Amino acid sequence: AGLYVNRKHFGKLPGLAGWFGSKKDKQFDMEHTFTPAETAGAYQIGTPHVLSLAPLIGSLEIFAEAGIENIRQKSLQITRYLMYLIEHELKDFGFAIGNPRDDARRGGHVSLEHDEAARICKSLKEN
């Protein structure tokens, strides 16, 4: 897997900090304080599994061939369509979109909100 973090997030503490996300010169100090890296590296959690890295080169080649701007545009199209479907097919069932609708403020995911979210999640896990 790869990691991309927009520069505007540099300097912010990640929600889940791991030892691999610390400043490299502090990584092996074994102190009880966490000093995050000032780059995208701050969002790394732990040592990558070596065998999991094997397909990385192939996936990076695909990203390079497709172009990050094209990938972003496709992501926006897909999430826009999914939000349209949610608004038109799930609204009557109490579902709402929880993420920003503005393309510039939305990532590559769509989050749903529902008053009975915990019960729905439990039911989905059981079935």
C-alpha cells in the first residue's frame, strides 16, 4: 500500500499514531513521548510487512500511467454518483450523507449517517 497525504495536513497529529510515524531521528529513542514526522510519514503506523509491499511497484506504475488528476476526477465522479443515489434512494429510510458535498472538501469516500447507525451496524455484522 502507498500513502498520500495532502501538504495541508502536515503538522497535524494523525488520529492513530504509531512508532513508525515519529521523526526518524527520534524513532529509536524509546521515549514515552511521541514526536511526529513533519511529512506524510507521520501517518504511518508501523513497519510495513515486506511481502505486502511486493505489488506496490505495479500499482504505482498504474497510478503513473493513469495520472493522479484523472484518478481524482474519476473518484469525484463516483462519489458524486453515490451521493446522488443515497439522496434519491435512501433518504426515505433515514439515511443522510455525512461528508462534505463540495468536491474540494471531499476525499474518495462517502460516509452515511443514520439515527439508528449502531443498531444497523450490529445487524449487518450478524447477517
